[in-house]
Amino acid sequence: MNGTGTPAGEIVVHLDVLLARRKMRSKELADQVGVSEQALSMIKTGKIKGIRFSTLIALCDVLDCQPGELFEFRRSEG
């Protein structure tokens, strides 16, 4: 957070890119990770406040990726 109490940036989710590269559907990923399609959709759109490490581990395992490939921090300008 910056000095005004507002976030200093945003987290960008690259789940759609990873799914496309692996030619995998969201339903298939949700089933393999053990989350609902709705929960996965909320992760994909960034409409979550947090993610459990167990879910992150499962996503990385199924997608054969690192957490930094799933999420990116972008600092706010100004």
C-alpha cells in the first residue's frame, strides 16, 4: 500500500494464457485441481482477495508452471 492506504498496484492473472498454451479447458483444470468452475473463473478474472497455497500448488502442478507464470504484479503509475 502507498501512503494513502490504497494499493500500490494490481495482480494480473495469466491463467487464460497458460490454459491456451496447454490446449486445456477450464472445466478440465478445475476438475484436476479440485475446485469448482466458478472458483476457477473468479481466479481467472482476478475477483479474489486471496488464494490458498494448496490451490496454488495444485494449479502449478497441473499446469507444470511456477507461481510467477500465473500471477504478475503491476505497479500503479503516479
